[in-house]
Amino acid sequence: MADSEFAILARFEAKPEKTEEVAEFLRGAQEAAEAETGMTSWFAVRFDETRFGIFDTFPDEAGRQAHLEGEIATALLERADDLLVDDPDIDADVDVLAAKHA
């Protein structure tokens, strides 16, 4: 499991009038996620009408740290006041215990 032992889980709630804008932001972030060499997997998810999240995995702590300082995190934090009800809840100390890869 060495290719995805480290993870980040970010959860956030969109302002009701900004839900589709947040969804589009996440869809648009896929290209940046694919360009990140230190990331094993990246998932943008929608829990319900206004609640969203990002879950990503990394082979090591360096990849996880680089992602926290990277393009997606920076863009989300820069737009948080406009798009989100509150600051994102970012848990950057998640460890993957088991995983299945296709």
C-alpha cells in the first residue's frame, strides 16, 4: 500500500447560491490534480446539495505537504469567502489503512 498511505480529507459547504459554482470549480480542478506528480489519487465529491469534499492520497508526506501548498488548495482558499459558508475543514493528517486500486 506504499503508493497511497498518506491522505487529506477536506470538507466544505457552499453558500446556497454558489453550489453549482463550487461544483464547477471542483470539476475544473481535475486537470491540476492530474498534473500533480506527488499525488496517487484525487476525488472531488458532493455529499448533498451544498456539502462537498476532496479526498486525495499520496505515497509520502512530501507529496501530501506539496499538495497543501499547491494550486488546488490555494485556489480554494482564495475563493472561500465568496463560495463557502465557512472556511474549509481540512484534515491533513489522514492515514489510509486499506485500499483497493483498479
